[in-house]
Amino acid sequence: MGETVVIAVVAVAFLLAAALWFRAERARAETARRVARFDDAAEKLLAAQSELAGGQQMAQSGMNQRLDAITKRLDEGLSKQTEKTGQTLRQLHERIAVIDVAQKNLIELSQQVVGLQDILSNNQARGAFGEIQLNDIVTSALPPSAYAFQVKLGNGRVADCILRLPNPPGSIAIDAKFPLESYRALREAKDEAAMTRATRAFSADVSKHVRDISERYIVPGETAESALMFLPSEAVYAELHARFAAVVEDSYRRRVWIVSPTTLMATLNTVRAVLKDARMREQAGVIQTEVLKMLTDVERLDKRVENLQRHFAQATDDVQEIRTSTEKVARRANLIEELLIGEDEPPADLPPPAGQIESAP
């Protein structure tokens, strides 16, 4: 009975030992399989890391080449744009200089002031000094380029003064006439007969002067269709218009305008306004032309700036693509690091075996 118990105990111990041995063997086999799996995974990771390192080196090399090409293209583009911009700015400076000169001419024209202090002096005592007074009035009222004295016309006649006006009306001749003797006779007449004789003589003298001016100083194709007769006395002018309306009307028909110092001054002011307006139109035309040229240059400059902006936008897109590639490389490196320090089981998003990993763009 005691032997049976011992045998049973030994048998149980043997079974337990066998069970423990089988379990240990199974555990060792499982451990060996796991070690083999981990070794295989480590080899795959090493191969993937090696391939990824090669791909990263190639991507870095391509990136450097693209950066060098972009830098070179930007340098060339900036150099060309800088040169073109400099040329445009020089042209703009030249245009602005021309505009400044034209503006200065306009200011000088607008600042011309006519002095009146010597124009209306000595109204009744000038006599034969008609040409001198005509000279004084004209030189005081107009710039030197607007008149000339003692000008010989195409018909051989010499005009006391020529006003140079643009066409129309053209150059206007002025002739100084002073019927001094007949006027004195008119002023000194004591009786009716003397007054009648003086009146006829004065009318005849003025009419003769009007005819002479009309025939001598109105030259078709050379002068305007009218001329001026200058009476250097306000008193004579007033007497003529007060008592000799027929003579004045005859002068109108012959297109000869009779003027006194005051009315000549008013006429010359009108002439000066016409000349100033003509000069301003000329200068305004110059300014308008230069402004149009400057606008063309500004449009050209704007197009070149737009081209430069487009180059910068392309460079920005290239840099953005490079940053995208760099971020992908960084994500793959982080994934490899997680696999190396991960748990027993590889993650579900383990990259494919070596040779199947996608290369970075």
C-alpha cells in the first residue's frame, strides 16, 4: 500500500516535470519565433532606413540644384529689371526736365507786367513826335519779339511799326500820322469862314492819310487785312470822332482803324493777350506731349514691375514645394524612430518592405 502511494507520487511528479518541460520548450520556441520576427523586422527597418537615407540625400541634392537654379534666375531677372528700371527713371528725369523748362516759360509769360506811367503823358503837345510816342507805347506794352520798327514791305513801302501776330490775322502795320497844321488851323479859327476852311482841310488831311495807309500798308499775303493809323493826341482823336463821323466811317470801309495813345494801348493789350494765348498753347502742347510720353514710360515701368512680381511669385511656389518635401521627409524619419522604439507588434501603418517605399517628390 505504501509502495503504491510512492509510485503514484513519483508518477505525478514525473508528469508535472514533463508538463513543465514541454511548457518550457514551447515557451523557448515561441521566444525564438519572436526573436526571429524581431530580427526580420530589424533587418527590414535597417534596409528601409538605408534606402530612406539614400532618397533623402538625393532629395537634398535635387533641392540644392533647384535652389541654385532659382537663385541664378532671380539674380539674372533682378539685374535685367534693375537696368531697365534705371533706364526708365533716366527717361522720366529727362521728360520732367523738359516739363520744368516749359513751366518756367509759362511763369515768365504770366509775370510780364505792362507799365502805364509813361504812356498817357503830354497828350496835346507831342506834335511831330508821333513816331517816338508810338515807339514808347509799343515797347512798353509788348515783348521785343512781337514788333519791329521801320520795316520794309514787299511793295517797297516802309511801315513805322509792324505787330507780328500769328495767322490769323497776321502782321499788322501801324503808321503814325498827325495832321498838325490843319488841326491847329481848326483850333485857331476865329470866324465861320475860317472854321469851314479848317474843317475841310482837316477832313481832307485825315482822309488822305487813311487812303495812303490802306494802299501802302495792307499787302495781301504779307500783312493782315487791316492796318492802324496812330494819332498821337487824345484831343485830335476826340475831335475827329466828335465832328468827323464821315471820315471815321470811310476809315472803317478801308479797314484802317484810327487809334489814339489810350486806344492803342488797349489794342496792344489785346494783342499781348493774343500773343500770350498763342505762346501758352504752344507750351501747353509741349507739356501735353511730354506728359503723354511720361505716361507711356510709367505704363512700361508698371509692366516690368508686374513681370518682377510674377518671378517672385514663382520663386515663392518653388520654396513652398521644397518645404512640402522637407515635411514629408521629417514625417518619415519620425515614423522610423517610432518603429525602432515601439512595442512588440509593429504598427499597422508600417511602411512597405525595402524597395517599395515611395520616394519624396
